[in-house]
Amino acid sequence: MQDVVLALLVKEPSHGYDLRARLVAALGPLGETLNAGQIYVTLTRLEKAGLVVQEREDAPVRGPRRKVYAPTAAGHERVAAWMAESAGPRADVTEFHLKLVAAGESGLADPLALVDARRRELMRSLAEAQHAALAHDTDSEAGLLLEGIALRLQADLRWLEACGRTWSARTPRGKGKGNG
């Protein structure tokens, strides 16, 4: 969560409620359980780590002045490193989706390049699983497990195809028609 919040701040300094709204928009119904308190706890941790600084909002149009958070140089470096790192073999779909959203919003990475890199990782893993499956009887317990792994990888690859189509239809900064 910290890396996602930090990446969203790279686009523009924000307060917790704005960050929550952006995350809920990115996650749809899955984000509705996310409360502002979680965001502020994350912001406090990022501040203690020296990755964000707290500012005061200029005179707001309505309501009290809010704490606005902006990334430090170290925060920018951490986001860049996160964008460059591999998702890993056990990456969660939601986590990777948020990385794509953060990449599109921050402009620090090309979402399509992230999709392509993830596709290569999954293709390697799928080839390994299929090779291992050939060495086992399909009716064995190990064979059943390997089949499950291969099916999961195939489903993830199909989802990445959908990601590629969606992000291809957007401008390089992740802003498509009606999103800006």
C-alpha cells in the first residue's frame, strides 16, 4: 500500500481523503472497504521514513485547511525503484493492477511496458510448470498441483491481455477519454 500511495503523490501532492477517493476509483467495489484512517496511517509511516513531507493546504474553497502530503527526493527514488522491480512469481492481481494505475498516474513507468514484463515472467513460469508436468503422471497429486499452477498462470496471462488492450487505448500517462 505504501508504494501505491507514494506513487499517487508523485502525480500531485494530496490529502488522505483525496488519495482514498483515487484508490477507490481504481479498485471499484474492492476499494469500498478502504477507509481514510488506513491512508493516514500509511502517510504517517511514509513521513516517519522520510519519504513524504507534510504541508498545509492553501486557503481551501470550503472546509478546514487539510494536511497535504508530497514526496521527498527519497520518496521519488523509492517509487522509481518499485516501478522497475519485478512483480515476482506470486504477485497478486490487485497489487499489480494498482501498480499499473500508479504508473499511469505518476508517469514514472509505462503501464504497457509493465504488462509486457509481467507477461514475460508468466510465460517463463508457465513453461517451467508445463515442463515439470510432463515429468509427472497427470493423475498423481503432483500432476494435479502442476495442472492447477499452469491453469492459474494461463488465466493471469489472459487477464494481462485485457490489461494490454485497456492501457493501449489510453494516452501514455494513463488518461483516456472521459478519465481526465
